[in-house]
Amino acid sequence: MPVKIGIIGGSGLDDPDILEGRTERYVDTPYGKPSDALILGKIKNVECVLLARHGRQHTIMPSNVNYQANMWALRDEGCTHILATTACGSLREEIQPGDIVIIDQFIDRTTKRAQTFYDGQPSSPPGVCHIPMAEPFCNRTREILVEVARSLSIKCHMRGTMLSIEGPRFSSHAESLMFRQWGADVINMTTVPEVVLAKEAGLCYASIAMATDYDCWKEHEEVVSGDFGKKDDFYGTCQIWITLKLLISDS
């Protein structure tokens, strides 16, 4: 089966120079509409589908993203692999703002989100699906991302545990310290349920996380704040271009 890559991320997805033969398609799914149009095209003859997780105007907060519709739409479009980008807070001294982490595990602290396609609705698949989640991310895709990042001299941590919180608020100081004790390395608001639904859909899913700050656990550092949205636009654009460099590299 030929590879077709879905790229999920924030800002930067509406740049017409990213893809060759770019077209846009608005679709519907049994779970409603995805966050935005699917942007179709090629990069070095690789079929790609880009989707802005929060909408191209970044108007959908993490709890309101229709993760089911997003993943269903990408699968229906024929994607075999998903590369997801995410801004995150660092919970480790050695993961500095601007570093890339190719995450391999997650801890779920969300509370409101549908995490299965088998939700008992008339339009949903019948039955129940108990999906194994010991290895949430596609290890082969992760290995390729790490190899190419190193070949491009991009500072990259080859593994890490992402803790996903519900949001939209950030952590309290006590929570941030607790999450460090749990063994989490980075923190965001979107990895769950995206990775779970990708696994259920049979898609090879890998995530490129970029640290933007030290959350609020680290003394004498600026804590994450309401300006994060502005930083997220900047880091989201960086992630998109790093992802594309990883994707089109000849390595």
C-alpha cells in the first residue's frame, strides 16, 4: 500500500507553497465536521493531507476539537500515517524551550473527551473495541523522525512521556510538581485522545512535540501565561516546517 501522510498541526498549514498541486476539500463524517478543510497535495511525490487541529484561525479550544471527526476524515482520505505536531511545556531541566521531543508514551488527565469510535451511536461502528495501548505511537515512524532530525542537526529527544491535561487552563504549581513526580516529561492539551483514535483507526501515528516553556514548576523561569497563544502561533509554524523538513529529507 502506498504511503499517504496526514499532518495535524497548528499555524502554517495555509501556506500555499507547502504542497504541490494543492487542493482543499471540506468533508463531513459520522461524527460531524473536522476542524477545518483537508488540504491535499504532494511533497516530493508523497501524497499528503494537512489538517489544522484548532482550525486555521486557531479558534477551537482543545476540549472542543472534534478529534473523532478529524481522525475519521484523515482515514477516509486514505492516510496511512499521521504526523502530529504539538506545542508543549517541559517538565524536565534537560528539555529546553525550542527542543523537539519525539514522544513515545502518554499519561491521560483529560476528562471530557470521546476516546473511541465505538460509542454506541447509530452512525458508529457496532460493538466495542478494547484497543491495546502499551505502545501508543508508531515506533518505526518515530525512529525515522529521530534519524532525520539528527541528520539535520535539529536538537531532538528520542523519547518522552506526554501528559495531556483537559485545559484550557494551565497547571497549578502543585500539579506541575506532581506531574514531574509521575515521570512525565512534557505537558500539553491535545495528544489524548488523538493518539488513541489513531490507534483504533489502524493509523501509524507519531508526534513531534516542541517545548515552549517550563510549565510552572521551575523557579526563576517565566511561567506559562496567557501570552502562550501568541507563542503557540510561532512555535506551531516552526513545528510545521520542521515536520516538512523531516518528511521531504532524502535521508
